[in-house]
Amino acid sequence: MQALLHAIVEPGFFADGAVQTAAALGGVVAVVAGLIGVFTVIRSQAFAGHALSDIGSAGGSSAYLIGLAPLWGFVGISVLAAAAMERIGVQRARGRDVATGVVLGVGFALASLFLYLGMTYHNASGEIPTILFGSVFTLSASDLPLVMGLGAVALLVVLTLYRPLLLASVSPELAAARGVRVRLVGGAYLLALAITVALCDLTIGAILSTALLVGPAAAALRLTGRPHRAALLAAGISLACTWLGLLLAWDSFYWPPLRHGWPVSFFIVTLVLIAYLAAGALARGQTKRG
Amino acid sequence: MSDEPQSTLTHAVPERAEPQVAGETVLELAGVTVELGARRILDDVGFRLKAGELTGLIGSNGAGKTTLLRVILGLLEPTRGTVTVNGADVGRSVGYVPQKFMLDPDLPVRARDLVALGIDGQRLGVARPSRERRERVARMLGAVGAADFADARVGRLSGGEQQRVLIAHALISHPSLLLLDEPLANLDLHSARAVVELLARIAREQRIAVMISAHEMNALLPVMDRVVYLADGRAACGRAEDVVRADVLSRLYGHRVEVIRAAGRVLVVAGEGDDAEPTHPHHLDAEEH
Amino acid sequence: MVNAWIVASLAAVVGGAVGFFVVMRGASFVAHAIPNGSFAGAAGATLVGASTIAGLGIFSVGGALGIGLLGRRGRRDVATALTLVFMLGLGALFLSLSAESSEAAYSLLFGEVLGISANEIVPTLALAVASLIVLGLLWRPLLLDSVLPERSSGRRLLAVDLAFLLLVAMTTTMTVPVVGTTLIFTLMIAPAAAARALTARPGVALALSSAVALVTVWGAIALSYTTNWPVGFFVGALGACAYAASHAAARSGDGGPGRTAGRG
Ligand SMILES: Nc1ncnc2c1ncn2[C@@H]1O[C@H](COP(=O)(O)OP(=O)(O)OP(=O)(O)O)[C@@H](O)[C@H]1O
Ligand SMILES: [Mg+2]
């Protein structure tokens, strides 16, 4: 038994302090991303979520240029970008895609400028992989309260707006006829999304931020037709993928090339994709039998 | 008659003695004019709806039916005129079933959940589940004949099934006014009759003013207490037999039309009179069979 | 400088033309995901010592197929997001296994227009001509399916969709080494969105889109040459300006951009 456990979990996994921090931080943001992501997917805002994460990491890694802590760079830029998207028309199904694209294009333009300035004046070329991939687990345990606080804010916004947001996601017309301020609700949701995405960027990186926002929620939507269940299921899938990915990354130190771990993001992304495909197969099996 | 100023058109049909079922006024429109861009979509429209009555809002494509309903709902500000719901200027006790509803097939929302959102979908926070609430939703689903597909995702139901769920969604909050935009367009003849009868029964039993828009009035004729007939942005209203008459409609359209009654059905066709203008034939096509 | 001018102009014309359909089909996310994800191909190519172009080509085509096939059952934006993050995950793996330098990553992300050599002109020209021919051949089916997707049968819809995605992949392969993943994305979105706001006629919109892209690129290269700031910045900024200006013009011109754009 002991031997089997050791074959799956290489020694030291549960005892390592860095792993504990990563598991705690990653766990918190995985749950938040899963819950918030259900609305992202049903509102067809996956692109907006991804764009916010790209823009946020560009902003975060250039925040030091003006002497700001990365966290506030990430959050500030994401929120600004969300406001710009709302303004241009991310609420309308038709223009949403272009509005997101234009804001993302401007974000990239600014990122390229800041990076150039950074490389020229601060010799900060090390920031580039951060822009592309985000910083995977560079936060320390002392950041946990802040991460949990911001996550709680995002969840609180969505929980407060739960019913009008759900109704507006089903049909903006029906919601408006009931007196729901559809645009206000959508804007508030976009704000919660921006905070979530910034949080994810900072703790688990830009790739995982999109993966955990979209993948688990989309998988959950394939499996259940009930709103509460979909949210809980998404959070569960997200958490499972994150922890399993961490475990595999730890194990990969013992894989070739030896003593050189594989990136966590690779494992988590692969697991998310597998979960999505498996959910699709499961749902198809159910309808065939049912 | 044709030398009367047009602005009196909406009130031209004398109100008869009220039918004994009619109650208090639920909705009153006066002088509602809507201009979008350079176009005048609605021109000085005024009428009243009373509790317990079923009213047909009749007009061909583009006549302004949806626009009028959006004005009543407060989704569109009229350029001029007033809308008074329930005596108050703003009243939220209005149920609405839109004309176009494209529900996403993947939405994790069952028919049951959508009807529950009809109770308090605009409130903040998550609803506290209770047995009473569940039973209320189940009763409502049963009342519109949607119990069989209560647990299916709304986006995957057929157009007619979605229609029933949306009617339940609109009715469950006990509105005093229920507006339905082209509810019969997606339905076969049999379902259309069933829905119309259901709505007429709801109007009578729950004392709700129901307004149904349609481009074709025959399906509504057996149950319609009152009709608001839209053409060229203007409206004629009153009881069906008073409005659907050659003289009234000719004045509304601005050229001669004939009203032919045969086998319990009504046909509105372009007339052959000396002032018959072929400029608006499309307004009349919708009424032909 | 002349080389940069020629190659960037080719990229602009093709990007603007393909971008017309990107905007028509609401495929901005795809236009972002394929170039961005193909970055992993370049990283993989350096790892195994193959040519960057081959790596970019394989990954952009792979990404296009992934999006098309995953999106067949389920939501398009979800399929795009998952394909993108999977490719980026592979990229992270390749990068961690090799030791890719940050400067190389920067030039892939934001391009190095000014460092283009003469021997890149011929392959770029060949790919540009091929892309435009494919676009010409698919003009009617692409237009029809973009406006009325319900009209076609499932099989044909998938074929046209895959052809479109491969077109984006081809454009990516041709332009990413030159102008970078971010620049090509901007060239595909902003000019086409601007053109769509100004005219309701598809042929005119396509030509206008290419023209706006061309002007954007020329202006960006000139500005970059004088200020020494990155080209990507100016492309993004000028593209956004073109978008904002065209929408302002459309709004003041007739009953609002909604009506014009809706018919576009
Ligand atoms: N936002 C808008 N801007 C300008 N014109 C509009 C707008 N919305 C509607 N219209 C015009 O107003 C007129 C009335 O539209 P409306 O949707 O009310 O017609 P309808 O009677 O509901 O027609 P249908 O039977 O086809 O549903 C149409 O000619 C339409 O083109
Ligand atoms: Mg209508």
C-alpha cells in the first residue's frame, strides 16, 4: 500500500512548504474561477475573460515602471479594460466580439510599448515570459489573506446579483421587462470577472486563468441543467484539476529530463481539456441512453 | 367621415356599454407618439385596457406592435404622450412574453428555474428554497400545460414549448397586465387555439388585462373582447365588430379597404374605390389568405 | 527598410482582407488564439532544432483544426479558449525544456518589422497570393455562411468553417515572424471593424478594410522609424483610432452604427 502511494505521490509532496502555499492559493482561486466562470460561459464572454487576463498581465508586469505593486497593476488595468469593453459594447451579442478585440489590441499596443521602455531603461527583459504565461506560484503565504479577500469580493458581487444576472443571461429582454437594469448588472459582473481574472493571473498565471475560468464551467454545463449545481460542479472540477496538476508537476521532477520539473500550467491545462472532453462524452452517453 | 381630422381617429369609435366582466382600468395610453431617427413609428396612439379583458393588438409587419409594447413596458421612452399603468405612472406589475427569444441550448436553466425567476428574478441575492415556492412553480407549470417538460433545459425546448414556459414565467408574479408579442406565430393551429383559450381563461379568472399582438386576427376573434388595430402608426380601438369595418379601416389606412366576413372569418383586402391607392398594398397582404 | 515596407504591406493587405471575414463571422477570438497559440510552435521548433516557420505553420494549422473540430459540438468561444490555453501550455513546456531567450520571445510577440531581410519576401509573397486566391474562391460561400449559417447543411458548413480557419492559420504563418502575434491580430480586427461601420456593401468593405490596414501599417512603420518606439504600439494605436473615427463618422452620418453594421 505504502509502495503504491509512493509510486503515485513522490515523497515529500505533502510536507513541502511551497507546495502547501501553492495548494492553498491555487485552491482558492480555482474555486473562485470555477464559480464565476459559469456566468462567463453562459454569457459567451470567454473571449472577454481571456482578453482581461492578457491585458491584466501586461499591466501587472509594467506596473513597476511607475512604482506600483504588481497586484494593483493587475487589478487596476483589468478593471480599466473591463470598463472600456463595457463602454464599447461588450453587452450586445453582436458587437461584443469586436469590442473585446479592439480593447485587447490597444492593450497589446500599450504592453509592447511598456515592455520596450522597460527593456530600454530598466533592463527588464525577464518580464516577457510573465506576460505570456503569467507568474506561476510566485506569491508567498502571506498573500493568502489578500487573495482570499479579493476573491470574496468577486463572489459577493455575483452572489448579490445572482437572480437578475441569471435572468439577464437567459434573456436581456425578459430581465429588462422586469425592471432589471441589464446594463448595470452586466457591468457589475464584468467588474467581478476582471477582479477574478487579475487574481488568477497573479497567483496561477495567465494561461491557467483562462483555462480555469472557461474549462471547468463549460464541462459542468454539459453535465447538469441546473444553475446551482453547475456552479458547484465547476468549482469542484476546477479544484480537482488544480490539485492534481500540482501533484503531477511535483512528480515530474523524477521524469526525464531528470531534476527539471515540467511546468504546472501544462498539467493543469491538459487536465482541464480532458475534463471538458470527458464531460462531453458523458453527456452524449446520457442522452443516448435516456 | 373622411374629413374628420386624423388625430381624433383613435377615439372615433364610440365606447359601448362596458361588458359586465370588465373591471377597473389597468393601462391607459394617451397621445403616444414615437419617433425613431427621422421616422414616426407611432402617431398619437391612445387607448385603455381593463382588468379581465383580452385585447388583440393587430397590425401587419412593421406596423409598430413591438414598438408599442416596448413603450408600455417602459423599455422605450415615447417622444410624446403618457403611459399609465395601474393608475400609477410607473408600475412593475406587467408580465411580458417577447416576440423573439433566442434561448441558448446550453443554459443550465430548467423550465422550472425560469418560472421561479418569474417570482422574484429582479431581487438581489439567492432565493431561499422552500416547499411553498416549489409547489407554486409546479402549479403554474401545470396551469400552462408545461409540466411534462419542467425539468428540461429551456433552450432545448421547441418554440411552442418555450412559449408556454415564458407565459408561466410572466404569470407567476400575479401581474395586473400581461403583454404577449406574437405568441401565436410559432404555433400550429391546434396549439394556437389552446394558447388563446388558455389566455382568455387566465384573463377572466385572474382578472388580468391581457394584450396579444398578432398580424392575423382570425385566431383571436372568438375570444377577443377588444381590438387595437395599428396601421401607418395610427391606431383604431374598440370592440372587434366596431373596429373591423370598412369605413373605420379605410380611414385608418388612408385609402379604401373592404372587410369581407365569410364562414366566421374576417378578411381585410384592398378596395376598388375611386380613392383606392396601390401605395400600401403590403399592409393588406398580411390579412389575406 | 524597403524589405520591411514590402513585407509589412503584404501582411496588411492579406490581414485586412481576411479580417473582413473575421469580423463578419464574429471570430475575433479565433484571430487572436491562432497567432498567439502558434507561439508554442516556434518554441517547439527551437527545442527540436527545426525552422521557426515550420513550427508556426504546424501549430497554427493544428490550432485551426482544434478550434473547428472542438467547436462542432459545443460553444465556439469555449473551444477557442481551450485550444489556445492548451497550445500555450505546450509552449510553456517547450520553453521550460529549452532555454529560449526573452529577446526571441519579444520579437515573436511583437514582431521585428525593421529587421526583415530580402529572402523573406518571396515566401511571404507566395503565401499572400495563395491566401488571396483561396479568399476569392471561397468568397460566396464564406459570405453566405457568415450571414445565414442556418441555410447550409452541417457538412458544408463545417467545410467552409475549416477553410476559413485554415485561411487564418495561413495568414498567421506568413505574418507572425514578420510582425508578431499581437500585430497581426490588431490588423485583422480594427480595420475590418472600421470598414464595416462605413459601408454596407461587402466588396467595398473588404477593399476598404485592406486599405485601412495598409495605411495603418505604413503610418506605424514611419512613426516607429522616427521615434524608435515599437511598431506594434503604433499599429495598435492607429488601428484603434481608425475604429473610433469610423464609428463616429457612421453615427453622425446616418441612423447610428447599429443599423449600418447590422447590414454589413
Ligand atoms: N431601433 C429602431 N430604429 C429605427 N427604426 C426602428 C427601430 N426599431 C424598429 N424600427 C422600425 O419601426 C417599425 C415598427 O417596428 P415594430 O418592430 O414595432 O413592428 P411590428 O409591428 O412588431 O412588426 P412585426 O409584425 O414584423 O413584428 C419598423 O418599420 C421598424 O423598421
Ligand atoms: Mg414585432
